[in-house]
Amino acid sequence: MEASASAWSSVNSGIVLSLLAVLWTVLWNNLQGLQLQHFFGRHFNRHARRLAAIVDPYLTVTVAEYDGGRMKRSDAYREVQAYLQRATCAAAGGVRHLKAEPAKGADALVLSMGDNEEVADVFRGATVWWLAYSTPPREDAGAGFYWGGRAARADRRFYRLFFLERDRDLVLADYLPHVRREGRVVMVKNRQRKLFTNLAGDHWDDEGVWSHVVFEHPKTFETLAMDPAKKKEIMDDLDAFRKGKEYYARVGKAWKRGYLLHGPPGTGKSTMIAAMANYLDYDIYDIELTSVRTNTDLRKLFIETTNKSIIVIEDIDCSLDLTGKRKKKKKKAADSDDGKNNDKKDGTPGSSDEEEKDKGSSKVTLSGVLNFIDGLWSACGGERIIVFTTNHVEKLDPALIRRGRMDKHIEMSYCSFEAFKFLAKIYLGVDAHHLFDAVQSLLREVDMTPADVAENLTPKGAGDDADTCLAELIRELEKAKAEKAQAKAGGKGKAVAAEEEVDDDDDDDDGDDE
Ligand SMILES: Nc1ncnc2c1ncn2[C@@H]1O[C@H](COP(=O)(O)OP(=O)(O)OP(=O)(O)O)[C@@H](O)[C@H]1O
Ligand SMILES: [Mg+2]
């Protein structure tokens, strides 16, 4: 008896709910017609949509931040995010929790919706809703899976689009492509060039394995002192690369180019990278190789870089044991060449104690770096320039710098007279000066880096002008010349002394023999 009463009451409540839902749907559709939806939308948007969905099913499309396997941030997700930034600004009244990020321009902010917020959008008369949400990582995240690690252990973020069945064709065929197109426009408009760096440790931010600051380096090719012909050659090379999409596709090469910048400290290698990035309007990814634990992590870093970027590894000779052997634990290093074995050791559950101890020390090998530059994965995406810098090109493994890997070798050398004239123009505003001849003949005899020349040409006080700065430079050059002569004499003296000592020894020997 009791059972049938409770069954009856549940049937009743079911009918009531259905009736309510039908009523609400009718009301809602009418409200849309009466253009009052905007008012109600602001307050009841989500509840209305959910209630109406009981009888008039909504379709949904989910855009995940990471494609399958969490290898790479999805382009579609970024585009939807950018599109919704604009939609959010337009409908900011309806969204209660906004996220703000600095935008291009002094005081500007870009607004986007926070988690679990929803925003409505109208496209050719059809209303759709976007919901932003995230879910915690799966419990088994990062364990055993090839692309596990930090990415897998971060929250999983999504955008979900709700729309009415009757708008299916419109949304799928027209609206979604429209969102992606518009998203790209917004991305270009809001784009700020960034300087990325990889972090050691378990940090994981919006940009995945990379952290960034806005890139604002003042150096351009206009202010970079080097032989004008050489400079032009580099700029032409960069132009050809930038416009080379079809060429690279035609010859079947990945759209990337390697530059090796070598030369003594202070000759402008890092400065050249900044000038290149400014010239091409590319982002910079500065890889600190010693913070990369394994070859797999290195690959992951590469995959997470975006197009139109310069990937930099500075002082490659210091960051890597170039014999390809690891200094410690050779066997382990060999293991680290094998991605799958290796990933298990990536600080994920299941690592052995010994492996945990090893955590933190870099196990990147030469073969890992070679793979990074021109392995199969390097063809993911395109329009990337890879730059290595070194002070000791002769120490590098030939495999690392052969053409095809490092396509262009650029020697950054000590300051030539041409480069000096260039610096004098920039720093002092002079094209010619009676002290130039003296500088020219001294520069032929002594090596001075552009960094040192620039420092000497920098006015230090209110009274400094071209005369005093050039005189200061000449003084420094003469000092360097004297030191060089002294060193040479000292060297010669030592050599002579050593020779004499050898002779003495020989005499002694002769004496003994006798
Ligand atoms: N060719 C150049 N033209 C203009 N300025 C230069 C040039 N070379 C160096 N400088 C100046 O010297 C400073 C040091 O240069 P930079 O850091 O680029 O040298 P580097 O070759 O990267 O040295 P290191 O090998 O020690 O990293 C910079 O502040 C830069 O302004
Ligand atoms: Mg440098």
C-alpha cells in the first residue's frame, strides 16, 4: 500500500516537473521573440537553459584545452578563448566572475569569463551559450602514460557550447568556423610578443610548460653594429624564411631554420637574437637546458611552442655534454633516450627511490637535442627558428652543427672599424671625426668587443661629448695594446726560459753520460 502511494507521488511529481518544463520552454521561446531574453538572460540564463533542456534537448559541443594525450594546447581552444574575450566584454553584465589580463596598451585589460561562468551569444538570430569549466585531473594522471607528467596533473579545462537542435546546421556549418576566424582576429589584435622560459620544478601555468613575460627589447638591426654586408645577408635570409612557406612545402622540408651564433663574449650574440625577434615579430622561447630533465621533456617543450617563434639555447657547449655520454650514470642516460622508459622516471608515481634521487639533474643527451632539432617531432607546426649560441664553436660536436640542423653559421666577431663607425653614429651622433683614424689603426692591432667599444662611447657625465668619449676609447685601446705586447713579451720570455732549461737539462744529461 505504502509502496503504491510513493510510486503514485513520484509519478505526480514527474508530471508536475514535465508540465513546468513545457511551460517554461513556451515562456522562454516567447521571451526570445519579445526581445526580453536579454533581460532575463542576465539573471536566469543558465537555469532557464537547463530547465528548457528537459523537453527541448540542447546539443553541445565541447572544446578541450588539450587534444588527445595532452600533447599540445588546441588551437581551437585558444581561438574560442579569444573570441569569448570579446563576447565577454560585450556581455560583461551577464557574467559575474571575470578574469582580467593586461592587454596591449598602457591601461587596457582583456576580460574573459571565469570558471563555471556562462555567456550567451547571438548569431544570425540564433542564441547559443558558452560555458567555461574545468575538471580536476584524473587520479591516474601522469602515471605510465607517454605524455604524462605535469601537464596531465593540471586541471583539465573546457568550453562547452549549448545550442538548440533546430540551429544545428547553422551552428556547425557557420557559427563555429565564424568563432575560430574571429578568434584569430582577436588574437592578432591583442597579441603581445612574449619571452618564454622553461621552469624547473612542478610549476604549471596557463601557458603549460612555459612561463612568460612580455618581450620588450629595444635592440633592432638598425642599432646592431656589424659589417653592413653581413647584416644585410642575415636580414635577407630571415625575409626568405618568413616568406618561405610554399618553398619549404615544395621541397618537403619542415618550415624551420637553424642559426648558430658563435663568437667571444660581448660580441652581440644575445643582442642579435633580440634584433631577429623584433625584425620578424616573433616570440622567443629561451630554453634553459640544464633545467630540462629528460629528452622527453625537451620534446614536450618543443611541441608546446607556437608558430612564429625563435627557440633559443644559449651557450650550448656549457649546457650539454657534447660527447653524448653523460658524466654520471651512463646507463641511465642511455635509458633516457628511450622516451617511454624515461617518462616513468619523470617524478611520476611509480618512480623508484633511486630515480627520485636523480630527479632534478638534467639527463638531456646530445641525441635528444639532435632529435629536438630535426627529428620527426620537429616538423609539428612550422615557422620556427632555432638558435644556438656558443663561445667555443670548435668544441661542438659536428653532428650538432651540420647544415640542415644549423643551416646558417654566423660568426660574431670583435669590433671592426665599420662596426665602430656604426656605434659612433648611434652613441655620439657623429659620422666623421679627426680621431677616427687613430681608432681605425688601433682596432687593426687590438681585439675589442662591440660591448666594450659601446661602453667607452657612452657619455658618463654632463660634460662628455664626442671628443672626450673618443679620447677615452683610444686610451682604452692603447692600454689593451700595451697589455697585449706585455703578454706577448712575457710569453716569449717564458718560452725562452723554458728552452734554456731544456738545454741545461740536456747538458747535464750529456755530462752524466760522459
Ligand atoms: N654588435 C653590437 N652592436 C651593438 N651593441 C652591441 C653589439 N655587441 C654587443 N653589444 C652590446 O654589448 C652588450 C653585450 O652583448 P651581448 O650580451 O649580446 O653579448 P654576447 O655575445 O651574447 O655575450 P655572451 O657570449 O657573454 O653571452 C649588449 O648590451 C649590447 O648592447
Ligand atoms: Mg649572450
